[in-house]
Amino acid sequence: MRKFDLRFKLKVVRDYLAGKGGYKILAAKYGIANSLVRSWVAAYQHHGSAGLVRQRGRYTQEFKLEVLHRRAAENLSYRELGAIYNIGNPHSIMLWQQQHERGELRAPQSLPSLDHSMSTKKKRSPRSPESELSAEDGLLRENQRLRAEVAYLKKVSALGSSEEIGAAERAQIVLELRHEFPLTDLLHVAQLPRSTFYYQAKVLRSPGRHDELKAKIQAVYAEHRGLYGYRRITATIRRDGHLVNHKAVQRLMSEMGMKSRVRAKKFRSYRGELGEAAPNSLNREFAASQANQKWVTDVTEFAVAGKKLYLSPVMDLYNGEIVAYETSNRPDFSLVINMLKKAARRCTGTDGPLLHSDQGWHYRMQPYKAALARYGMKQSMSRKGNCFDNAAMESFFATLKAEYFHLSDFDDIEQLNAGLRRYIDYYNRHRIKLKLGGMSPMEYRLRAVSH
């Protein structure tokens, strides 16, 4: 069996504490088992350099029973107990457990208290881990504590709630980080008593622990008619101040047979060339720093019962909100110019937004260009045959058709037209966007105004 000296063990541990790699990376770097890195780091965190020196000698029966008693009381693993009591081979604890279950290990007297440590040879008061640390070790240890605090606070901030979180949420965060940082550090930053943590951990592992989360998932799924996938459902639940992992939501949705409805392929229509094209001023810069700065528009087609309905919307790239739209039974010029008149009501002042479109014939007409100039808007057009230059508008059409049109049945275009109004209102007011921090377009705009 390969033996490792103290200097080598310290080098591995210090690399870990300095953030130079995790257990797997360092194990591969030094050609050792992953479990060894875990054991050395845990032993060092509890006992300092002394924890890396292999302990020899026989363990008393009382000491073995104390270890087993603490394991049962705090639900600790063999590796954790080995680190706490500086037992060189945690496998020995498993053998003690088996002996105890067979009745071969009995205490002649009552068990010692949990906070009373026993040496392998004689009783002594436990030494503080910091007493074993050098100045360099102390800095590394402090760095480890700070990393644990930062990781914990990141998890808390992901909740998106300014209110203080409860013990259950704090315990769940500690459970998620427990394999990366010492439990003592995590409990300290979470201000969570050890007994409370183990109680909450037991509750989280109990059968039926996901019943409440399943109910929340079902409620959000039903509210949005099955249009939300696990990411948006996760964001919605987090908005209500509940800590939830997106992988857990995905797994539970799979168990319940729930999934976002399949996105259908988008319809593309041909548009001819008339008039003069404007330059591509937008140049695929789809982000805007404020409302009414950059708009995009296009026309899409729907077919119902042998008839067609055309939709011409305008989207604000600041928050993805549909600021205006027009529908018509024919894709004529009035469809676009009426949409433009409605959109112009959102503009204040003489400096209007940049309005981007494809090279469709509507947007090359001189009356359209004159209307843009009258409203103080600047024109931008996609390059010929390049739909990606107007990807933001194409994305909205794909979402609209996947979440509404292809999932519904219509008797006539009047019914479709009424449904489009309802969907666009839902899209603006209630449908959250992950890139907006889990807010709807209108909510995002109003929040920016209030700040």
C-alpha cells in the first residue's frame, strides 16, 4: 500500500483550501484516490496538521460506543466521524457498528456525553483546531470560511426575496453545500443550530417531502396552461420566496408527466422587393438600455378554416414588450401603417426609437418612410435574405404560435383574432422572461420607472 508523508498531505490540503481545484481535480493531479483527498481535507479542518498524522493504538470500548452514539444522534457518515475523532481508517467505525448490532460491543457503564472526546490511550481535553495551525494554515482556513460564506450568500440571493428565510430553506442550502465546505462553517454563516439542521435535514429526506413543491408546480403549470417549462416554473416559485432547485422541478415534472408543450416550426412567408432599402443600423444589437430606444416589427400569417389573418406587432427590445399591434384579413399597406400610428402614441418628444424590420414591401414604401420621419423614428432594415437580423421578432412569432396558435382550435378567424388579443395581453402582463430576472415585460418596465 502506498504511503504518504505529512508534507505531501499538507500540499494537497492547502491546494484545496486555496481554491486550486476540487476533490476530483486534485485527485487526478496527484494520482491519488478521490476519497483520500476528502478524508485529508476533513481531518485537517477538524484537527489541523495533527489530523494528517496517522493515529495508532487500540481504541477503548467506551470510545467506540461514544462514536456510534454520536453517529446515531447526528446522522453522520463514517468519513465525517473519522475526521471528527481523528480515526485513521473510517472503515473501522463500520466494523464497530456491525459488532454493536451483533451484541458484541456493550458498554459496562452509561455512555459518555457527546461533547466529551476520548483519546485512544487516555482521556484528554480536546484541543481547538486553530491551536494546531501555523500562520499560513490560519490564512488558508480563513479563506475557506470566506468561500463558504460567499457560496451560502449566493444561494440566498438566488431566492430573489429580501425577507429573512426560514430554517428549512437555510438547512436546504447547507445540505447543498455540505460536500464542498465544512459543516461547522456553513452552520455558522447560516446561524443555524446543529440540532435544528439535523431535524430539518431529516424532514427533507422523509417520504412526501415534495408534496408541497409538487402542488406549487401544478398550480403554476395550470395557471399558464402548460406553456411553462421547468425553468420558468422554477423562476415563478422563487419569485414567491421559496428556495427550489431547477433540477428538482425538472425531475418532479417528469414524475408527474408534465412538460412544456412542443414548439412547432415557424411559418415563413415570401415578401417581394419594392422601393429602396434602409441600412441595417440595428446590426443585431438586440439589447436596449431604456424603453422606446429600439423597436422591431414584422408581419406574420395565420390560416383558419380556409381564411387568413395577418398580425403586425411592434416589440420594444428593452423588455420584449409588444407596444402596439394591428390585425387584418389582408396583408395590405393599411395593416402596417395603422400599427405604426398606434405605436407612435408611446413616443414622447421628438427623438423617437430606431424601428427595425425586414425588407418587406410595406417598409420600402415612401408613405411608410414619411410616417417614420413624421414621428421622429429612424429606420433600419435586415440584410436581404437574412432572417437572423430580425431574430427578436421572429422569436416572438415562434413563441406566439407554439404557445397559443398551434395548441388551440378555432372555428373562424374572428375567434382567432379575439384570442390573439388575450394572448398578447398575457404575454405583456403575466408571462415571465428569465432574462428579465423572472419578471413580465410590463412588470420590468414599471419597476424601472419606479426606481
